Amino acid sequence: MCSPERAVEVRFRDPRTFGELRVLPGGVAPVAPDLFDPAVTGVSLQALAARRRVGVKAVLLDQTQGVAGIGSYLADEALHRAGIDPTAPAGELATAAWERILVAARAIAVDSIAAGGVTLEDEGWVDLWGRPGTYAAELQVHARATCAACGTPTSSAVVGGRRARWCRRCQHPRRRR
Ligand SMILES: [Zn+2]
């Protein structure tokens, strides 16, 4: 942060209108450890989710507890790769399942960043130089009518305030580990 005497210009571009910029006295709002922070583990996520009845995706989207940096598409895709239904009660998931979700989310984030991110037709995400990302072509279930892996029509529900998409065949509703 800069001292008040210094002139500062902050530019905030928010094409998808989910963003928020706040200047708070005393520093930034509390945020959970980043997705790539070694403190975030299957054990830490399982402990956070214990006894919670919310859907798994809601825990992944919560930026203030557990892990920061997972948005809607990354949660959908990580849960698909891990074979976990996003609406499954978070408290019922075994540590092994959280570990698999975490490994998947990290791998997908790395690949997506390398591809410039996800630009969907109805959203105007472009990078600072105006270039769209190309990772949308790799999406398996997010924003898709059918699962790219098996062709099953995707399911959809609101979980944690955001639309979740998943494949009932790849992500069995009763799988918890
Ligand atoms: Zn599938």
C-alpha cells in the first residue's frame, strides 16, 4: 500500500462484473491461503468441511476459508476430473477425495494460465492486451450442454451462489472418496 501523500492510480477492469475493489483502512480483507500454498492440503480442506452440509462446490468457492483462487469454472472442472458431484454434502467427503480435487484444481489452473484463461462466448474476458484465453476448448463440463469426456448431457444447479455443471456419469452422486 502507498502512503496517502503519494498519488496512486488504480485501474480495475471487470468484464464479467463479479469483481469488487475496496480500499480498507488497516489493510486487505482476510483471504484464505492461495491454491498453490503448501498449507492447503486434502487434510486441511477435509477439516474445514467437516460437519458442513453445503455442497462441495460451495466450499471450493469460499475465498475467505480453506483456499483462495478457485472460481466457478475451475471448481466445475476440478470436480469433474476428481469424479466428485459438486452438490455432494461437503462434510461427507473423505480426505482422499479432497486431495484429488486439489491436485486436479492445481493442474487445471496451470494449464489454463498457460492457455491465457477461459474466454466464453457470453463473457468478455480478455487479458491486459485484449487477447482472449483459449482454455475454453479444454473444458469438460463447465458451460457445456454435454460432457466432453463421455457425451452425457450435463446436470446443472446453483451451489454456493453460482451455477454448477457436472456429469452424472463421470461424477457419481454417491461417490465420497
Ligand atoms: Zn461424463
